[in-house]
Amino acid sequence: MAEWNEYEAIFHSLQEDILVTDPNGIIVKVSEGTGMVYGVNANDLMGKSVYELEREGLFTPLATPLVVKDKKRVTFVQTGSDGKKLLVTGLPVFDDAKELVRIVSYSHDITELMEIKAGMEEMSSEMERVKNELEQLKQRQDDEGLIARSHEMRKVMATGKQVAGVDVNVLLLGESGVGKTEMGRYIHHKSNRRNGPFIEVNCGAIPESLFEAELFGYEDGAFTGARKGGRMGLAEMASTGTLFLDEVGELSLQNQVKVLKLIQEKRFYRLGGTKEIHSDFRLISATNKDLEEAVQEKTFREDLFFRLNVVPLMIPPLRDRKEDILPLIQSFVDHFSRQYKRKRMLNKIVMHELTQHVWRGNVRELMNLIERLIVTSDAFVIQEEDLPQTYKSSSENYSEMNNFSETLQETVERVEKERLEQARRQFRTTTRIADALGMSQPTVVRKLKKYRIQ
């Protein structure tokens, strides 16, 4: 019968993973708990090298080389052969001559804690997505807020509603201020993704150097000034909903490549990250530029153009849908009266002036004017004197063709400019404009530049 050893009894009664090696990594003592943690017989580990056991896949990394190197306590996470995560602490043991003679390591199973941590990180990421989504959506207008009394606008909305039911890429075209963003929201709210987020990316407002970080997000410490903990990108926030790329024609060629890859794969990495992220979004883009012409001029990638231009939808300018002006005015008056708690109405002369105005800034210009009138007028009824001078008709009321204050050449140039502006609105390329006006394409390009027609 073996002699009872008090220290051995205490050592094994701890039921913990305790392992002792010499500086060369040879196991000289091991607790019974170690065998249970790693799924082996503890006695079979005696005399073996921890380096050999690591090569066999029993555990990694090792405490021994870390303690030998630094000659001090170390703590790290170790992975067992069954995927368990262990928090390991290694301690040096010195003799009287201060020479390292033993390395003692012990561990605790933290697999469950690691799973909880991962779950918390995922929950935190989801909470951030929801928070950012709410910030993006808090100013969202009702999807029925679009005014469509005119035949032209009713046709556009009918097409938008038709394509909303399928996840096809839509390219919204039209002058600045016609309501491309509102149309994008309309399509989103009519789609099966209506309960998901509508995330707007203003490609023209984000500095080129920050575009990748804004679109894809970044990890903690990815660059100087990065927010602690990292940040979710707009593409990731749009998952299950719609990603709206506004002013897509303003993208640099470098960023066009990144957007093309995102559209094709819907997979990306955060800046400074190594984990691939998948985002299930529907894409809608918008621009006031002629992308076909930009492709010809090599300022816009042809492959990206074809990706975006699956279903093009042209939104007509406000001057071509005058039937919508009065209902738009009433809608904006009601909206801003509620917002600023100032009940106002426009008299008939003001209404007439506004319906006759050429709205070069389109719906956005009309909306801004109504907001201005609501907040600056003192009376319940807004009079013509409340209108800015640029929105009042000339009191002379004479025909421009009978205006002899300009020379014949000036009259010709004015008419030529008006015809070019009209053709530019109707035809999207300079080749088509040239065919319609009976002149060469280089002449059209030269005259557009002359009159600064975009």
C-alpha cells in the first residue's frame, strides 16, 4: 500500500486544471482535473512535452514558452481540441539561486463566457444599427406624401409602384430638387422591404477620403480619430431594407470600383476588419447627371452604369407638371403651419404668381419658399407684398419679343439658349440633342458650355 502523501492529496482534491512543466516543457506534475478538461487520462500526460501535445492538437497556445521568455506571470486564452476556450494563467517558480525551475499553469473553462460575450457584441451591433436607422428615419415623410395630379407624375408613380414588388436596381433620373429621394422612399414603402430601413448615402456630400469608412464602417483603431469600439457602415445598416445612393454621379472613379463590388457581391469588410460582412439590401440610385454622357467621357464606369441602370425612371421637372403646383403648395402650407404652429394661407394673387413661376429649383425651391413665407409673415393671409421680388411678375407685362432694349443678336442668343435648355430637358445625350435641333454634336457641346447649361 502506497504511503499517503498530504500534498498530493491536496493537489488532486482541487479538481482544477493544474499542470507543471520544467523550462523545456516536459510535464512533471499534472492534476486529475487536467485530464477531464482536455478529455484524456491525466497520468498519460506525465513525462510528455507540451510542444508535442500542441502539435497533436490537444491545446494551443502554450504557457511554458511565454513564461520562459518573460520570467513573469502570463494570462491568455487557450483553445482545446474540442474547441473549448480556457483562460490560462502561467506562473514561474524559481529556486534559491533565482533560476527558473518550474512553470505552473492553471485554467478555467470560459467557453460559455465567450459565447455570451459574442452574443453581447452581436446584440450591441444590432442596437447600434437600430439606433442609426432611427436617426436616419426620424425625418422620413409619409410614403403617400408625393403629389401626382399631372399625367406625367402619375405615370412615374405607377411605374415606381410596379417595380417596387421586385428587388431590381432602380436608377432615378431628373433635375436637382424634383423629388428623387421622395420617389426612392415611395418605392421602398411599396416594396416587401417596407419594414426594413431606408438608408440614404449622399455620394456628393461625403469626402472621398471618408467614403469607404462611411459606407463599410470601421473597426476600433482602424485609423487616427476612429471612434472607440468602431462603427457600423451605412451598407450594413441597410440590411433587410433599401440602400439609396443619392448623387451617384458624383462618385470618384476609385469609389465607383468599391460600389460596383458591393453591388455585385453584397459582401464587404469594415475598414481595419478581417470579418466578412453580408448585407441583404435593395439598391436604388439617383442622379441629376447624364450618366450615358459621363460613360462616353470616361468619367463614369460603364459596368457600374449598367448595374445601376436596370430600370431607369425619369422624374419630370416641376415646370412640366404645372397641375401639381397648387396641391404641392397646399401640402407645404399645411405641413409648415403645423410644424411652426402658425396657421397661414395664401391669397389668390400669391397663388397665381406661384403657379406662373418657372421653378428652376423644382419642388425643393417651392418647399423652401413656402417655409420662408410661413415663418416670416405676420398675418394669417399671406399677401403679394410678402413675396420676394424674384417671385413677382413684371408690372410692365409686355412681350419679350417686343422688347427693343436688346439687340437682335441678344434676342437670337436668348431664344437659342431657351431651345437648348428645352432640348436638354427632353433628351439625355448631346447626340440626341444634335439630331433634334439639326446641328452637329460638337456644336451642341460647345453651345451648352457657352450658355452654361448642365
